[in-house]
Amino acid sequence: MSSRDRIARERQARIERILEQAERLFVDKGYASTTVDDIARQADFSRTALYQYFRSKEDMYASILERYTDLLADRVAQATTGKASTAEKIRAFLGEIRRMIREKPGFFELYFIQRHQVQPRLSEDWKIRLNEKRRRLENIFREAYQEGIRKGEVRPIRYKDASNLFFAQVMGMMLLHEYYGDEFDVSLEEHLDQCLDVYLEFVQNLDGRQPPAQRRKTKAGPAESAESPGKGAFETDPGRS
């Protein structure tokens, strides 16, 4: 191994250690209650040394979100490849979200619960970067849904609407269990299965015929087709903080 490779590997190992400890503290103490000094101390770095790798606490948080998004997109892409029907692809999509929650305890807490605290503080570069990562995940859903429209398996609504409905049901149920789980006599897994069944019942064209194209008018004027992207429920406006 060359000295350059060794230095690069050592640097990456330090970054991994910092992010691992930052994630642990964000989950245990909460983002707002965690300081840069806490992270430096937990990772066995001085504050000055830590700033050689990350400019701020927000940078560390955004780096963790980026990794989660990349990992989830990779898993979803692999899981949906080769699936015959749109319903199978959507089930595989949800299956990978559930697997992330089981295997990565910080995923749900940081990606869904605490994110609203951090999002306004991110730099414009990070907002753009995370939006690009998120769009990769959305594109997997979009391609599956658009193929379903062409095959007559699902309603020809805008894929962005179809995506927002899917994530709203799934995330809404996860949040309900996060805050009111003790009041339910049904597990989160069972509730997610029910959410998916309701969603598929709505979007599927069960009689196998292609419904007439549906278009809706907006206040802006022109009608929007199923190919129109619209805006995602969790899309960040780079121009706003």
C-alpha cells in the first residue's frame, strides 16, 4: 500500500468514527442538545482536530442523512429489479424501508423525527445535494409507477402524487407508532401492511383495463398529466432557509 493510500484510508477511518459517534449522540440526546464538543469528546478528538473533517454539526448531520439516502436507494434499486408487477415493486420498496428501520436504529429517528430541526440550518449546497440524493430514490418509484401506467396496472395519476400518497401513509403510520404506539393493539408491521393494502387498492386498476387519461387543472392554468413531476412532499427549496 502506498503512503497516499494509507493516508486516505486513515482519514476515512477518522471520518467514520466521527460520524458513528455523532449519530449515536444525535439519537440518544437529540440534535439540539448535542454539541460539537460532545461529539469531539466521544470520538476522542480535540475540537480543533474535528473541524479538519467537518465544518459544523450540521455538516455531520447532513453527511449521515446522505449516507442513509444512498444506502436506501441502493437497496430499493436492487430489490425492485426483476419484479414483474407494479404492486410487487411497491411492496419491495416498502420492504427495504422496513429493513432499514430494523437494521439501522438511527435511520427513523434522524431521517424522519429530528430532520425538521436541522433542515433550515443546512447550507444551500447541502440542501441541493440532499435533494439530488432524494430524487434518485423518487425516480425509482416514478419509473415503477410509470411502467405500471403503461401496462394498465395502476391509475394514470401523476407519479409525484402517487409517490406522495405512498410516503404519507407509510410515514404517517410510523409517526403514530412513535408517539402513540402504546395505545395500539396492532404492531407497526401489521399497520404498515394494512397501509400498503389500502394504497394498492386505490392505485391498482383491478379490472385490467387502461382507464381514460386523467388530467387535472391547476390554478396556474394548464392541465397536468401523469408525466408531470409536481413537487415532492419533502423537497427542500434551495432558495429558502
